[in-house]
Amino acid sequence: MAIIDIAGDQEETLGTADDIREEVVLDIMQQEIVGSMVKIEFETSMGLCTGYYLSTELGHEEINLEAESFERLRQLFPACNGAFVHPRNRDWVEVSLAEVTGGLPEYKIYMRIVTGGIV
């Protein structure tokens, strides 16, 4: 009968309870506050899109997309005229279209980084 050393290899991969606590604290620190600048990324079928928005109390903030990201959205949706943080679910991006034929396209936010506030 062979003895399998489970803890030896997996300990490095899984981490410790202290590692998990640190991740939770970092996640809490990334919460948006009104006036903070937020960088987001979301993935489309043509690649990753990156943009920034200023967090407000009203929600549905306009995302200032990088030029390449805006071009990707224009290739996917020729009537695209911008993107916004979804008004009811801040984990999603809503693509604004000049001509709406049904619902608006939406993408799940892949990464969100709070970069700072208004100076």
C-alpha cells in the first residue's frame, strides 16, 4: 500500500487561513466610494475592453473607454455610442446603441480597480 502526501504539494497552492483573511481585507478596501476613479475591464468576443468612470451617487456612470476598446465595441455593434455601468447591477457594463432593436448588450465586469478620488 502506498502513502500519498496530500499536504506537501497542495499547501503551497491552497494557502493558509491567514492568506484568505488578507484577500478578504483587500477586497473590502476596493469598495467604491462617491468621487473615486474606477478602472474596469470586461471581455468581449473580440478581446478585452478597458475604461474608467467616476463613481457617483446616482449610478449608471458613463465609462470613458480607451480608444482601442471603443473600436472593438464599434466593430461588434456599429451603432455603439458608448458604455455605462449597469443601473441596477454594478457588476455589469451596458453598451449604449444609437439604434435599439431589442435589449442593450451587456458584459460582466472582469476586473475593477479603485484608483483614487477627485483631486
